[in-house]
Amino acid sequence: MVLIALAASPLSWAEDNPYSSHYQPQNQGNLRSLQAQPEPQMFSGTRREEDNIRMLENGYDLMGFSSFEAGEVDAAQALNHGREIQADSILVYMKKAGGASPASRMEVIKEAVKKGQSLTEKDMATKPGTYRYYATFWAKLPPPVLGIHVIKLVPKKSGQNEDAAPETGKSAGVRVIAVIHESAAEKGGVLRGDQLLSINQEKVDDAAQLSSLVRKYRGKAIRLQLEREGEPLTIEAQL
């Protein structure tokens, strides 16, 4: 990720902000910055999955995202929307989607010359390009009690193609997708990719159960039963 330095232009304050109109919140708890008036930092994203994991590991949670196609949009519009929803960090992705390139216009000219055809001003006009924009908005979380993000994996049907969607069902435990830096989980030795099965021999079958157990044992020492690359493992941590 690369930090974007910019100054907001007058046009960026226009009411028609595509980052606002296409925003989709992703957090049910009305997540926002812990600061009263945060000034979001904006970064140019590179690889979405890796960037998302990095943000989770650094103690942020996803507030929501914006996705749309448009011509050139001032990057400050993303910053303006981040201020409105009280985000701490913004990752912006931009990719060329369409529009005539200089090379393609040259091909039109060459073809016209070859055929002895004339070109109009309209033929020669530069067509504005369109871009795919994607932006994620993040809020910094309070210091975590345990410090992991998890997902529930479901098994595939027997003989199901690897690329097929997984079958609805249950598997033991939850998969750790991110470990927050300097957290109790990281200090205890939990790694991304571990399968968390139980805490103090109480099963963890989903994120809600995990949250309940973390609240129950807050301030106490716990034993986490895990699987790592198929091997059982027990780790101790102080909440």
C-alpha cells in the first residue's frame, strides 16, 4: 500500500460523490473511528486480499466499501466520504476499464488513409476513458482482548470439484484468518491459518461463540486447542 498525498480541489466537494452513492456498509455495529473528528489516511491499494489481511493484523476492521465505474474521479472524493463516515484509513483501487487509447485512435487514422477515407472532427476527438474504482474504509479498533479474526469453513461434498462451492454444513472449529499484532493471541503463538477448536475445553463453532468465551474469560489465563497443518496443538494465552 502506498500513502496518497493530495489536496482537495473545489470540485471534490460536489454533492454527487460516487464514493458516497455507491457505499455499502459491512459492519452491523455502526463501526466508526474512536476519534471524535478523525482525519483519514488514504492509501493506494495493491492486492485486495493481502491488503485486507494486513489491515486486520494492524488492528483495523472493515466499515464498508464503494465500487463503481466512472470517468476521472478526484481521489479527494474518497477522502471526503471517509470523513463523513468517520473512517481512520481508506484504501483506493483504480483500474482502466474502457475508452479509446491513443494507440487505437492511430489505428483508425491508418485504416482511413489506407482506404482513402476522410475523417471528421468527431472521429479524431479524444474519448474520455472509464475506470473501475474500488475503495475500502476502515476504523481502528480498541486494543483487543484475544486478537484474532476468524471465519467458519464448511466441508465440500464427497467427490466435489475443488472449484465448486462448498456444501452447507459444519466443520470443527473456526479458521484464523488474521492475528492482530501485539495481541494476546500473537504473544501466545497463534498463527494465521490455525483452526481454533476450543477454549478451556469449551467448543468454538462460530465467531459468536468465540466472542462469548472471550468475554467469559477476560482477565484470565486460557488454553486454546488448535489444529495446525492437521496436527493438534495447545497454546496458553493471558486475556
